[in-house]
Amino acid sequence: MSQYDTPIHYESFADYPVYDGSDLEVNYTRAKTTFKLWSPDSDDVKIRIYRDCESAIPIESRNMQKKDDGIWEYSFSGDLKGRFYTFQIFFNGEWLPETPGAYATAVGANGKRAAVVDFRDTDPDGWENDRRPIRKSFCDSIIYELHIRDFSMSPDSGIKNKGKYLAFTEEGTVNSHGQKTGIDHLEELGITHVHIMPAYDFATIDELKPEENRYNWGYDPLNYNVPEGSYSTNPRNPCTRIREFKQMVQALHKKGISVVMDVVYNHTYMWENSNFTRTAPGYYYRQYPDGTYGNASGCGNETASEREMVRRYIINSILLWAKEYHIDGFRFDLMGIYDIETMKQIRAALDTVDPSILMYGEGWTGGDSPLPYEQRAVKAHVNMMDGVAAFSDDLRDALKGNWGNIHEPGFVCGRQGYDETVKFGVTGATKHPQIHYGLVNYSNAPYANSPAQVVNYVSCHDDLCLNDKLAISAPGGSSESDMIRYNLLAQTIVLTSQGIPFLYAGEELMRSKKGVHNTYQSPDSINQLYYDNKYAYKHVFEYYKNLIALRKAHPAFRMDNREMMDNHLHFLDPRQACVVAFILDNNANGDSWNRILVVYNGNRHNIGLEIPKENWWVACNGSQISQKGLFKWNNDYLNVPANSAMILFKP
């Protein structure tokens, strides 16, 4: 037992003491290393030191000393760099299994033991000069969601470090036809942010058996403050995964591309033997009054972000990634599981680092939660969280059809009834006098204070990817050229709407995952990007590239406040279904184009539309884009091709 004859126990989690320090886990110097663990209700705690990450017998084992505020502490003299350690608590009459600690920032293979490292040893050459790309507005972002393994695994990628962080550092790679792949492909496409799917240390991949080629998305958190080892070239070495993760970030920054990290603080892979349970049993998880665990994640547990030490844990972890790893944005899985106050405090903490750091997430839960609805960071409450954005499932399902019914088509395939929802997406989920909110599919009122609080998208890693959904739901008789038109129309709407556009990796290559709905454990043959598609669908890639360039060149598509939209964005009355048309006028947001006319025709036939008769130039005719203008149009009637968008401008 500890030095306390009568251990302190608490009536409820609300009585647990709060520790104000930022030095939990391990504090290293060459002369001394101090370990600190927050474990208020434990009766004793041991710290064990190991020579490496796999040996069975510790070289040191000491009882830690209990301090104030629920802290246990022990210091070792001498240089412990390169050693591994675990904590073990005595709780409720038994010794729980060892843990690397919830705050571990370096681990060995499979994350079972934490490591003592000097973080300056993990910095790649020039890391001190690495800088975030400058972004003036959140709406200037164009996000590209990417799984690290998908990025490089295919044989046609030309990349040597397949499935690794270092794949992002390889320049000059090409596909079978000599076209750019890898990081050069990203630069050529023109996106501003790469959103990497979870890359902290997750649970279900054996890092010591790369030959198994196991795959996972990473929504099974193990150690939140450490990069995943299977993406490194040596998972046994704690410094390797850290250094190579930084090299990935550094390489993207050199290309002018920001890095968003997908974070999943809302649940752990398991609760029974998680690092949270092994340090402060029960405290980190939400429970119902009868003691059963909440399950809004659908994974058997959910974390209690409203409890002070959980909230501080999340904030400190976010700050670690922002400061130590230079991460430029965070995407929150099932953001509705977090409480509003925690999200606001994360935003405030990030603002002290760099106000341009993005924060966005899924504005819903995966099920009911013990957290009262009015406290949840759901889409309907995003107007209470300045600087935080939510995905627009409204626009997503309006464009391609309901996610829950794979056979239901959307606006881009000619399904009627979604016009007002498309308009809702165009205005970035903000209030606009020309929208009938009673006809919007999931939201009966605007929920964003500004377009910067909504992420517009048509597909992501979840559910069928865009082309697979289109293939299954498209009207009978649709040809491949029809499928391409549906694809291009969908992304034109995403990239010409106000808000933050978001693309799923490979859509510019007509990506297919062979109709698999949930590919989180599917093989590489299903998930990997096929870069040779860039040759087969060269015109699709060129359209995406030019569309992205158009958005970046014209701030009228990137207004970041509602007042500006009230003054500059006006919808036309098309007098026909499955058509949305609007004008951006008077050099909106300082645009060089005086007036811009945008028309979306979701119908499977050409349509005619009355428009203001002016000296227009056509920048987009549904299949080609040119900012210089494809041809002039001086008529009060516009012919718009089937399932296509047209963009006209007046200089």
C-alpha cells in the first residue's frame, strides 16, 4: 500500500480533484526524469522501467508517492532516454494491468509501453523553420480527405515508401503514363488542405507484422498523443514514427498544403482495459444514472468531455499536435458527443497558437447519449461555437441521394424535390430571404452564423463513395459519360457554394471502391488510389483542377459573412424543377468579375433559362472550364446541358 494509512476515496466523479499543471506523464532531462500520473482514487501506483518495448522483466520498479490533486509522482536520477515505462495502479483491492499512461507521447511497438525521449531528437532537418501556409479565411480552404495507406499503396503510384508517412516526402513520382502521382499530384490538383484520416496510435493493426497487410481506418483509438506505428518504417523505435510524421507534415507544408488531423476523442477502442480505465477507472467515460456506459459512438463507450480532467486532456492533446507536430486543423469524429463548452475552449486554446487552425466535425452522434441534447456540439448548435464548422449532410444527400437508401438518386441525377436544399448549401447554411426552409431536407432553419461554419461535401470515407453511389442509384440507361456528368455537377456545386468545400481523395480519378459500403477493413485492392485512372479520365482530372483554380481565383465564391451574401448573392426563379440559378454581383468580396451567373441543371435533359441579357463570358459549359472565357454569350436565354453546371461572368 501507499504511505497513506487511510486512502482517500470519493463519493462521485464530481468530487475528484483537478490538476492545473501541464506536466503529466513524463518530464525528461539528462539529469533527472520525473513521472506524474493523475489517479485520484487509486490506493497505490507503481512505475516500472524497461530496457526496451518487448522485454518481460523491468529493470526498475518503484512505488510512486501520492501528492495533492490526485497526483502520483516519482523521480529517477540519471539519464533515462531510450528507456520504456509503464504505470500500474492498485484499485478496489487489485492491481490493474500495466498501462503506458493516458498522456503518453512516445511509445514502442503496438503502444503497450511508453518511452522516454528527447523530442528535439525527433525533429527532421529544418523543422525549426517549418511554417504553416497562410490562410486569411476558413472559407479559403479546399479540403482533401485522405487515408495515409490509400495514398501510395497501388503499384501504379510510383512511390517507394508504400503505406508510410515518408510516401508524402517523395517527389517526382509518376504513374504508368508518366503523369504526376503522390504529393506532386496533390500540388497539381490545387487543394489547400490534406485531411489525414486518424494517424494517432490505434489498436487493431499489429505493427510488428507488416506482412499481414492489415487495413483499418483508425477509428479505434489506443494512444491519442502518439503517431501510429504501422505508417512508420520502424515501429519499435519511438522516435522514428514521430520524426517521420513530422517529415510528412514538413513536405506538405513545403508544397503550400496544410494538414488537418482526424481526431477521435469521443470514444476509445474498448473501455474495460483502456489506458483511461487503467489510470482513473470510470472517470473518463459517460454513464447513465444506473451506471451503464453511454454508447453514442456505437463502439460501446463515449468519453465524458464535460468532466474537467477529460476536457483538459482533450485540449492538451490538441495543443500537443498543433505545437509539436505543426498540425493546421482538426476534424472531430461524431462531434455531437462532445459538449459545446469543450469545443469552445478548444477553439480558444487554438486561437492562442494560430487563429487560422481549422476546427470542424460531424454535427451528430452515432446514437443516444447521457449528455443532454442542449449541451451537445451538434449541427443545430454550431451557431453557439464561433470558429467551429459542421458537415452539411443536407447538401450531401440532396446531391447524391439519401445515404441510407443506396438506390435513391439525388439532384445531380434528376431527382426532384431538392432544389431548396441545394440553395441552402449555396448559402452555407446561413439565413437567406430567398430560401423556403420548410423544404430543406434535414434542417428547418439555418444553423450557421457564417458560411465558415459549414463544410460542403458530397462524399467522404463513410458510406458509398460518390461514383459507387451514382452507379447504384442512377436512372436506368445511364452511360459512363452520364456518370461523369453527374460527378462533375456534384463537385461543381460543392466548389461554387459558400462555405468550406471538402473532397474525398480520388474522386478526381473517378474512384470506385467496387460498391463496398464500409471499407474500414477492406483490402488495399478496394481502398487504394489507382493513379492510372488519371490517364483514363484525364478530362475529369483537368475539370477538377480548373474548378479548384477558379474557386481560388475568385473570392465571390468564398464570402465569409452573412451580410456580404445578403448584399451580393441573389437567386433567379428558373420556373422549372431540378434547376438552381443565382447571381453574385457588384464584385462580390472584392472579386475581379463584376457579375457571376451560376446555373445547376440536375435534369437529364437540356433546359432553357431566361437570364439577364448582358455581355457575358462563359467560364464553364458543363464539361470545360476556362477563367479567360470559353465563348461570349449575349442573349436573354441560356441553353444548359443535361446534368451540368454553367458559370458565366461579366468582367
